[in-house]
Amino acid sequence: SVAMELSDANLQTLTEYLKKTLDPDPAIRRPAEKFLESVEGNQNYPLLLLTLLEKSQDNVIKVCASVTFKNYIKRNWRIVEDEPNKICEADRVAIKANIVHLMLSSPEQIQKQLSDAISIIGREDFPQKWPDLLTEMVNRFQSGDFHVINGVLRTAHSLFKRYRHEFKSNELWTEIKLVLDAFALPLTNLFKATIELCSTHANDASALRILFSSLILISKLFYSLNFQDLPEFFEDNMETWMNNFHTLLTLDNKLLQTDDEEEAGLLELLKSQICDNAALYAQKYDEEFQRYLPRFVTAIWNLLVTTGQEVKYDLLVSNAIQFLASVCERPHYKNLFEDQNTLTSICEKVIVPNMEFRAADEEAFEDNSEEYIRRDLEGSDIDTRRRAACDLVRGLCKFFEGPVTGIFSGYVNSMLQEYAKNPSVNWKHKDAAIYLVTSLASKAQTQKHGITQANELVNLTEFFVNHILPDLKSANVNEFPVLKADGIKYIMIFRNQVPKEHLLVSIPLLINHLQAESIVVHTYAAHALERLFTMRGPNNTTLFTAAEIAPFVEILLTNLFKALTLPGSSENEYIMKAIMRSFSLLQEAIIPYIPTLITQLTQKLLAVSKNPSKPHFNHYMFEAICLSIRITCKANPAAVVNFEEALFLVFTEILQNDVQEFIPYVFQVMSLLLETHKNDIPSSYMALFPHLLQPVLWERTGNIPALVRLLQAFLERGSNTIASAAADKIPGLLGVFQKLIASKANDHQGFYLLNSIIEHMPPASVDQYRKQIFILLFQRLQNSKTTKFIKSFLVFINLYCIKYGALALQEIFDGIQPKMFGMVLEKIIIPEIQKVSGYVEKKICAVGITKLLTECPPMMDTEYTKLWTPLLQSLIGLFELPEDDTIPDEEHFIDIEDTPGYQTAFSQLAFAGKKEHDPVGQMVNNPKIHLAQSLHKLSTACPGRVSVPSMVSTSLNAEALQYLQGYLQEASVTLL
């Protein structure tokens, strides 16, 4: 790479471009982003960014440089096998030497970005390639400067928090042990010292704020370091940690109280984390923690009863409730809860008040619907009070289902009576009642299937008919939006418990609510329809048939597309997913509407391609386009032309503007269209062909599967056109194969391409390249022989054998190097054939090996003859033995290419999928009978050479012989 000088001129240029990346106008912003992307491979680029964030006079540029630097590290630091290393070694060394100091001396906003960057680098390099990171950090604890100490703590937190969700492995334990040895004692000492400083500075608000920030980070680190297992050090020092945690829980310093009702203050954040730490110990290390538990239960209970309803306490309250929820379902703490008064008191003082729909919830429902939906539907990680209260209800029901249900039934009835007295004033009572019923009734829930186990004591259908349906039947879809949303959500959650006939009644009501103004209501309506349409009925069909939904088809499609024009929903992923699902369920019933629908989808595609921001929405939109094509062309293949007319203009624009997110989708849709053509390739596709071979397209891993499939479609449909009109492009095609075959991650894609070339191209057009292809494959075998490569290689040589003949295969091997054919048989085919997986792949190998056994004269009378029986035996093994799916240890991680943040991973469109293609389908139906018939034919030509006695004498094992005699019998042939 070119080195950029660390000069003032370059700093100035970089400053100009960074300014432009902040411009709201895409015409200015996009080119600047493209420029930065084009120079980020140059040496010193990251060091220029670090210089700017340290020395620039303009604060905006400092922050922008720090964010750009963090994203640069996120994209490029990780070294991916077979991909070019994006950051040169000198830059890596310089970054690691300076970044900790820089981070610690930067203002907080920049400190956070650099701290994240350190944790991304640490994720790859720590501990092996960055051994002094920990000591450099721990040494700063002595500095006494809490800005520095907090920088260290924040970085340690972002470095160690992955211990909370990593799978156990020796490597992980070794790393955690190393961290504990260096970090646990200094952390504990810092904890004690910080607590002492809190009492020294008890009257100094600004000092307390800094000290409490440290305590929060220390408590988070405690959680990460204790998550995998209870470390001996923390077990020995439990007294110190738990006594101090308990004191902090009960502490209430007036100076730390904040007036802000929304934002949690330091006191709340610290107590929330301590609740988490106590819950961790109560769940995982209950024996060691037992003597501290009652104190914590009392402290946390008091906290719950005395904390207000303001939003700023949400995290604290929900963590505190989660603590009780995790304790109450453990058998040996059951006695703390069994008293009826205790249960009543929990229900009355903790659960019911935290189920209330507050003004803040109402605000979110109206003005921040996306966030509201995310919390409510997807149960995102933001813990809400309601969710925690629900979990507590479920926890208590484990041992006390009867009493708890009894207590709550009373509440539900009185809430519903309040509502009935004056609905427009008391609608929140009904909302809470629905919420209570839901949390009581649902014991086990999954995103995919709704409730899977329900409480027997609640009659869900009766509640649905009496209290849910009336709300959804009211003529005004915009009245009481929260209750409408509750009702729709009830259908969604209990779709497996409410009988089908009631669900069927709900469908037109849900379609109606797609027109509601409230974003939450029309989104829920779309989501509920989508979930109902995916329900499974008897014998794996959908529960609702196309015929049952047919009466509503027009209004369903009209309202779904109209909903996309409602304010706030122009890229609503739930609506688009419902469109996709409706197409998939209704199939040919949508054909009459397709001309208008495809126009709307194309306009939408054009609009979002200007600035793609909703990946799920975009994905479902392409799925819907694929479904329109599939369904229409299944009934009328000639209609493919209409789709091409509708889509190609937008596709061309997407390819020309290099809209990276959409390119893999466009290629998949084009493959689907091209595969629909029965005869030759239209010229519009041939014009695109040379562009598909441009190396820059292949540099993005996300494009590869879609591009390979598109090239395969070109080869299947247009091999003659390519051979006659584009023969000069064949080297480019093989160049792509050569690039793919060199990569362990994508070599199988290279073989897909090669197999299509062998299968479809006229032999004469590839003659001159054949030997070179084999040489490339052998070079790769010598350099790195992975299981995946061997499997693909075996399928390829057998396909070659089927296509060109067994003799041609033997001749090409021995033409590269004398006796090579024997080496391939002995070292690769015979020992490895058992690894081949997949029905079509096994069939190709069986037919290819049968040809080698029966149509290859050198196998009969040269030094290769000794391999004839072992080869036959390995073929019978392929038929009869279980597949060998062992993978050597060092190969387990080759396929993991989709690490978030490093590449836009490939997004496979389900509805663009193609049927598995079987190149030997017509020729051979049953490969075992085919083997028997081919052997019979050979024995007629050379009697006695392949008879059973001669096989026995060349030591075919008895079991294999028995199977073979079975095949001969089944084919009713004998061997002479």
C-alpha cells in the first residue's frame, strides 16, 4: 500500500473530507465517504486520524475523527484468512503503542470511542499479541486521577464484557485466569479505596459524581469477571464485596439525587448493577451466597416499596424485580415467599403498580413508536417494568400458581369493572387487566410460536370473546389505540390457544386495523396477520388455506400497500413482511393484482435505494419481488419479460450507483429471472455478462454467492452464446474460479462455478484451459488440503469423468505428471470418498467411480490394476457406510465469515432459492443398479476378469461382497 505522509497538508485534506462526511446532503456526503474508503488502505491513514483527534483545534473534527477511527478499526483490524491484511504491521504496532495513553488523556466523548477501539483490537490481539495491555492499565490505578482511572475501567469493561456471553473453552478460561491474576486484587483494592473516598468526600457533590461513576464500572467488571464461574479470589473476598454492595444498596445521599425524571442518575445505575450482581450469585453460586441472601432480599424489597414511578427508576426497579423473580423460583428459597400475606403484599405493592401504563409509556406509544414496538414485541434488552413484573408473576407461579392466580383474578375483575363504568377515562385499567391476564396465562413463550404452555386456571377463549373482540369490532379503528394494540397483541400471543374459528373472525378485523393512524396499531395488525399466516395446521400445511383467505384478498393487499403510505411507516418492516407472507400464502390468487403491485414494489425499491437504512424491510421487499415473479411465471413463463421491463431500469441504477447493500439481492433476482427463460439468453443479459467478471465486484464477500449463482444461470442458459459470441470472456470466468479456489472460505463457490463450466460449456471452448484448471487444483491441494476442499474436489473429478469419460480423466492426470492418476486414486479418492455428503454429490461420485471401474482400460491391465478392488470397495462403502463427518480440529472455524461489523454478510433470499440440480438425473436413476449393470457389461467383454472368485482373490472384504451380490440380484444380472 502507498504510505501517506504525516504532513500538515494531509491533515488539512483529511479535515476537509471529514467535514463533508457530516453534511446532510448525500451529494456531498457520499463522495467524501467514498474518498475516505479509497485511502483507508494506505499506510499512516489511522495515524493521521489519531493525530487529528489529539491535535485538531475543532472539537467537531476531533469527535468525527475518533468515530471514523473506531469504525476503521472495526472494519479492518481483524485479519481474515485468505483476505488481504488491511492494516500494515507498522501501523498496528504504532496504534497499540499510543492508543491507551491517548484514550486516557482525551475528553470523555473521545475517550469512549477510543475505549471501544481498544476493545475491538483486544478482542483479536489480547492477550497473545498485546501482552502489556493489562499491566499498562492496572498501573494507572495508582495515579489517583479518577478521569484516568475511569478511562481504564471503561476500557476494561468493554474488553471483559464478552465473558458474559462467550461459550466455555480452554482458551477463554486461560484468558480469564490471566486477567484475574493481574486484575482482581487491584480492582478489589480500588473498590475499597473508592468507598472510603466516598465517605471522606460525603459533602462534595462533584467528587461524589466521579467516585460513583467508578463504582458503577467496578460493579460491572465484577459481573463480567464472575459470570463464567466463581473465581477463587472473589470467593475468598466475598465478605468485602457483599458487605459493601449491601451498604451501597441502602445508601441514600441527598447530593446524588437528581431532579431529572427521565434519565437515571448515578445512584440508580449503581443500585441496578448491584441487583444484577446479587441475582447472578443467587442463581449461580447459591450455596456460597446463602448467608448473604436474606439481607439482600430485605434490602431489595425495601427499595422496591419506596421507589417512585418515574422513568428514571425503570432500570433499577426492573432489575430489582428480576432479582426477586430469580430467587422465588429456586426450591430452597421458597420458604421466604410461602406466607399468604407475603404473596398478597408482593402482588399489591410490586406487581400491580409496575403493570400500570404510565404517561411516559403513552408518550412513547404516540411519539416514539419504533422504540415502543421494539420493546413490546421483540422484548428487546431494554428492561421495562412491565416485563420484569411479568417475569415475577411467572416465577411465583412455579410454586404458588393457585394462590397467585386467586389474588390476581380479584384485581382483574375490579379493573374491568372500573373500565366499564367510564371507558374513556378508565381505559388504562383495562390495559392493565389485559396485561395481567397475559402474564398469568403465559408460562412459556417463544417468538416463533407464541405461547407454548398456558396456565389452566385462566379461560383464554372466554376472555377473548368478552373483552378483546368487542374492541376490535368497534367501527372506529382510531379510538382507544392502546387497547386496540393490546387486543391485537393478545391474538398474536395466544394464537395457539384461541380456536381457529375465532382467529378466522379476527382476520378481517386485523385487515381493517391496517388503516389505523397509530403506527403501533397498524404495525401490530400487520405483524399479527403475518404470524397467523405462518401457523402450521395438520400435516405441515398452513393453518389457514389460500381458499379461506381468498374472500379478503383484495382488501388485504390494498390495505397493506396503503399502510406503507401512512406517516412513519414508509419503510415499516412488519408491513413488508406481511406483504411477503400474504403473497406466499395466497399464491396464484394474487396474479390478477401483480401488475399494480410490482409497480408499487419497484417504486418503493427505487425510493429506498437512494439511502438504504432498514435492512429487514429491504430484505422482505426483495422476497416479495421474488414471490411475484415465481408465482406469475409458474402460471405463465412468458410473463418474465414484463418483470424484466419493470425491474431492469432500477437494477441498472443500483449497479451503476454501487448501492452495496442491494447488489447481492439484485443478482439473486436476476438469477431467478434468467432461470425462468427456457431457451437462449436475451441480449439484455449478455450485455451485463462482462461486467460480472470485474474483480472489484468479487472483492466483497457478500456478493460472492449471488454472483456465482448468476454466472451459473448464464452458463446453464447461454453456454453456446458465450462460446460463440463471448469466447474472449472465458479466461475472465476462469480468473474468477482461480480467485475463489484460493480462499478457504469460498473455495466451494469456485467449484460450483467450475462444475457449471464443465457441465454446460461446449467441450471445444474449454479444451485449451483444462490442464491449467487441474494444475491450479493440485497447487491448492499441496498448500492447504481442507476437508471442504477435498469433498468439492471429489465431486468435480467425478463430474469431469462423467462428462468427458474415464479415459480422459486418467489421461489428463498422467499428462500433468506420470503415474499421477494412481496417486489420486490411492491418496484421495479411495481414502476420502466416505466424506462426500449430499444426495446429488454422492450420486455424481458413484457414477464417476463406476465409470473408472468399468470404462477405463488402464484400470484393467497396467500397474493401476492393483487399485481396482480397493476402489470398488470404497464405492460400496460410499453406498453402505455412514458418512464420515469428522472434521480435523484446526478446521472448525474456517467457515465463520459472518462476524458482525466486518463484512456485509450475504443475505440469502428464501423465495429466490433454486431447486437442487442433478446433472446425472436423466442418465442414472439408481446408482447401485447402475454399478451392477456396468460390471456385468465389463464381465461380458472380459470374461473371468471381474468374476466373484477373482474379486475374492484380490481381497474384497466379505461384507462388501455381500452388498455387491445384493446389487447384482436387484439388477438381475450375473458376472461371468
